[in-house]
Amino acid sequence: MLTIRNTKHFRIEKPSIVTIGTFDGVHLGHQKILSRLQQLKQKHGLNAVVLTFEPHPRKVLFPNQADLKLLTLIDEKLDLLENYGVDVAVVYPFDKTFSNIEAKEYIEEILLKNLKVKYLVIGYDHHFGKDRGGNIKVLQQFEKEYGYEVEEIDALDIDHIAISSSKIRHALEEGKITLANNYLGHYFFLNAIVVEGKQLGRKLGYPTANLKIEGTDKLIPKIGVYFVEVVIDNVAHYGMMNIGYNPTTDNDQKVKIEVNIFDFNEDIYRKVVRINFIDYLRDEKKFNNLEELTEALHEDKQKCMLLIEEINRTLCAIVKTK
């Protein structure tokens, strides 16, 4: 996938199929749009192009939301877009000047001149330009004059609840991992670098990799213990992870993230790993002593083992039906 970023001065050379949006999380609603891009790509032989923005527009337009936490940082979002078949991703620098562009100028300069749009696919209730004056009706108004076609994808519902990045954020903040993953259509994940810790877990029989998240915009789910998948050098391993303050052993109020990787004993300091969240196990708790903490860790691992068995049974059933 070709990525164009950190510039407002770009030009795509060939006619393209374009969609526009923040695509935070690249959830099922976004995937429906991307699927339509792929259909048009196969039919017309044109590149599938996504125009997205950095920083998130809400951070610029609503200063009181400047601390908005994101489901996907920009590099994570780009990885997902590539996985869903996007040929070109344009990361446009979003600022107040851009937000005040008139709708017609937006169409002429961005869509036609820069992106050479031939087919435009937009999500339900898409708005753009000054005072959000651009919408599906405005885009349709200029179709014949400028020689492009536009279509709008209806809102995607699950159990009659519209999917949105905001709803997924709320689910994660409440520890509802299964619900969030169902909305996403893939595991919620975070990328982190492994750093040195106090190595207390090793003394308890549960060695942990201490994780550091780069940047401050990434949404960190609810404090607690999770069943996770840890991807290291493109190889997946199961494990259990704690997000919290380690109240049994630490006195500070700094949130820490550490993961115990099952059946794994390699040196991964300074490596970047991906953590896929599978399930929420329990709230973080302060124990009276290390013996109680060790017993709780044992119970957590047993829960994970049962979940692994369940996953394996499901995979075997899928294989048998093929």
C-alpha cells in the first residue's frame, strides 16, 4: 500500500475509487465501505484510495475533546487499511483552515485535482467542508459536471445498535471486550515496546513482560486482568495481562501494563509486540499477601486454559465443516 502523509501537496496520477473518513478502529461499519471499494476496484480496475486525517478532526474542532483516546493510532490504522485491500492511503494534515474550505472547493481541489476521483463511496450521514455544509446531496449535485459517481453506504446495525467508534470506546472502558471485538470485526489491539521491570512476576512463578505504549492518544481499556494473544515477530502466543496499579506490591499511582506469556522464555526486551485483547477475566484487586496474589494468578491462568480449549474446539469444528 502506498502511503502519502505529512503533506497537503500531493497528486494521484490515475483515476481512483475514493472513500473518506477518520476510520478510527476500522470497525465493521468501515469494513462495509472498504468492501464496496473492493467490489468497484475489481469491476473497474482502479486503485482503492482512502483519504483519512491526522490529527483526529474532533481534537481540532472541539478543543475540549483534545484528550480524546483513539482505538487505533495512525500506524495501526494504516496496517488495518492495508489488510482490507486499500491501495493508497492519504493521511491529510487536518487543521482549522482545512475544516473551513467551501464544499465546492473541497470537491474541485481535493477530490478531483488531488485524488482524481472517478467513484466516491461515503458512509451514512457523511459531512465535509465549512460548517459541515458538504453532504451526499452536494456531491450528487456535481456528479455530471465533474464526471464522477457517488454512492452512500447505509448505517450498519448489529442487533439494531448502530456501530460507532464511540460505542466501541465505551465498551472497552467498561471491560466489555467481547462486545468491542464484535463491533470491530477483529481483536482490539495495542502495540507496545517491552521494557525492563522489577521482575517480581518471575519470583512468583509468572514472569511478565512490562509494556510501554508510545504516545498518549491510545485508548487503554478498563483496569483489570485480561486473556490476550501476544504477537512477537509475527508469531502468536497466548497469555494473560494486567492493566493497573499493582496495589499488592506497589504504592505509586502509575498505571502499568504487563503480560505473562504462556510457555515462553525468550529475551524480548526492546522488541515491539502486538497485544490482541480476547477476554476480560476480572477486576484488579489488592491482596493481603503475595501468597494470595500467586493463588489468584493461578486461577487466572486456569480460566485462560479453559478459554484456549474453547477456541481450539471452535477451530476444529470449523475445519470439520469445510
